Amino acid sequence: MIRRCKKEDLNEVLRIERICFNHPYDYSTFLYFLINDKNGFYIAKKNNQIVGYIIASVRGDKGTLVSIAVLPEFRRKGIGSRLMRESLAYLSRKVNYVELQVRVSNFEAINFYKKFGFEEIGFIPNYYIDGEDALIMLKRLRFKGK
Ligand SMILES: CC(C)(COP(=O)(O)OP(=O)(O)OC[C@H]1O[C@@H](n2cnc3c(N)ncnc32)[C@H](O)[C@@H]1OP(=O)(O)O)[C@@H](O)C(=O)NCCC(=O)NCCS
């Protein structure tokens, strides 16, 4: 089941974040995104457990895919795709295109984004806190107007 994130979900989301990333976002960052745009933040639930999340944000005519993660034991079962489809449907009502940054070494995520039609459009050297470079990827959306 995919639904909007609520404040009471954030501790579970934080647990997923810490399992999935070496440099995780903290609670206040998640709270900021939730307050900033509650429609851009979705979670995936399976058997009453939160197993993944996705965050998108909107500024002007541009959407940004801030983060997506699925617990390791629930990957390759289509959960990330369901989260992405929900997020893209939301963004398509708001913006013309969506951009994201991803670690150049994150083959799994790059492959996942390519499957959804994201294209590599640039590169930011030294983008991450540990010095790793980022790829910039972009997808145009079928924006139907506000
Ligand atoms: C990226 C991520 C969210 C994908 O979630 P998921 O639930 O496994 O995704 P899906 O099962 O919907 O996969 C959809 C497609 O993405 C691609 N893909 C996903 N994982 C992949 C992997 N490990 N290797 C290669 N391709 C992969 C495949 O094309 C896959 O389709 P297929 O299973 O039919 O081959 C998940 O791997 C994850 O949480 N990674 C760690 C967090 C992360 O790096 N997030 C991105 C930060 S920028």
C-alpha cells in the first residue's frame, strides 16, 4: 500500500534511512520536507510495516526527487517502482520536469531511474560529503497545466 507520509511515520522512515544510507538525513530534515510539501512525501507499507519512502519537492516549474529508499529485504519486488509512479503522478500535476542527483557509484539506483526515463544530463564533482561525484538526471513530464 502506498500512502502519504504522516508525522507519526517519521521514526520508522528514519530507521529505513539509517539502514539504507551511509550518510542518512536526520529527523528534522524529514520533518522539514513533510511540512514543506506533504503531498510530495509517500511511504510504502507491507504487512503493517513501512518498507520504503519517496520524497519529491517542487519549486517553480521544476520538481526535485529528493530521496527514495526501500529496505534491502523488500527490494526487486516493484515497491520502488510503485513509489516512483505515485511521485511522478503528483509531479506531473505540478511541474514540467523533474531532476535528481545520484552517486556515480550507485549502479542500482541509476538503473532504476533509467527505467523510468531519466536521462543523464550532467555531473557535479565532489558533490557528496565524502567527496563522491554526483550524476544529474532529468525526466520531462507530461504537465497538463495548472
Ligand atoms: C533504488 C531503489 C529504491 C529501487 O527500489 P526497488 O523496490 O528495488 O525497485 P523495483 O523493484 O521497483 O525495481 C524496478 C527496476 O529498477 C531496476 N533495478 C532495481 N534494483 C536494481 C539492481 N539492484 N540492479 C539493477 N537494476 C535494478 C531494475 O530495472 C528493476 O526492474 P526489474 O526488477 O524488473 O529488473 C532501491 O534499490 C534502494 O532503496 N536503494 C538504496 C537507496 C538508494 O540508493 N536510493 C537512491 C538514492 S539517489
